Amino acid sequence: MSTPEVVSRVGSVVATPAGPEALGFIVDSWCRSFERSALATLGLPSPEAIPPGMRRLVCSSIHARVKATIAKPTTRALVLVHEDRPEVLLGHLVYEPGTPGTVHYAYVLESLRHMGLASMLLEAAHVSGASATHFTRAGAALFRRFSLTYSPQEA
């Protein structure tokens, strides 16, 4: 694998534009993360707490929405990788550039959170003051730090 184009860096973790090989990781991590967050907001401890038929409906709805967002021609994505192992994806940011732009979803592996990596992604995308189409409790501090405005209708 070739050396990734580095957009930003925190230690040995770099942000780089996502290639087509990152699509599966982005869709899967976004769907799983948002599903868990949405269920937690409803007071349910885990996806297993709802009946399988309802869970499939929720998952397929989230999955379809994520894929539609990623397919928009204006959508961009950055991924986090270790500079020595660029094939191992550690997180991502899906956004639309602009003034001020739109943040769709930021995700960092749970074991790497609170290290400034999500902030690095948002800074690299220049989206301070942007609207945001998804909200999770884990992202609340990012909303404050980057003056994001929750606008789910833009998804």
C-alpha cells in the first residue's frame, strides 16, 4: 500500500482522504456507533434489548441513510490511520465542505477516544460553525468546541 496523503497528524496517527477501500469501514462503524447511541438515548442498554425484527428495521434504515449520504457528490471523508499501518483504519469523518459546511458523522475507535483525534479530523476539514446531521452523547463536546448546530433535516 502506498503512503497516504497526510492532511493532519497527532503523533503517529494521521488523517488522510478516504479511498474506496474505506467505504465498508465507514458504513459499518457509523451504523453500529449511531445505532448504539440512538438506543442509549431511548434508554435501551444495547441493540440486543429490542426484538430482532425491530432491530433489523432500525439497522436497515440507518444503513440506507448512511449509504445515501456517502453517495452524494458533495460528500467527502477523511480517515484516521497509523502512519506505519495505513491499511488499519482507526476512525473517520464524513462531511460536506463549504462555508460553513456540514458534518455528517465523526467516529474514532473507542480505545483511542479522548486523545484529540476527532478534533483533528474536524480541524482538518475546516468545518467549525457547520451544521451537523447526527448527534451522539460521545460527540457533545465536539458540538461545543466547534460550534456545530444540530440540523438532522440536512441528512
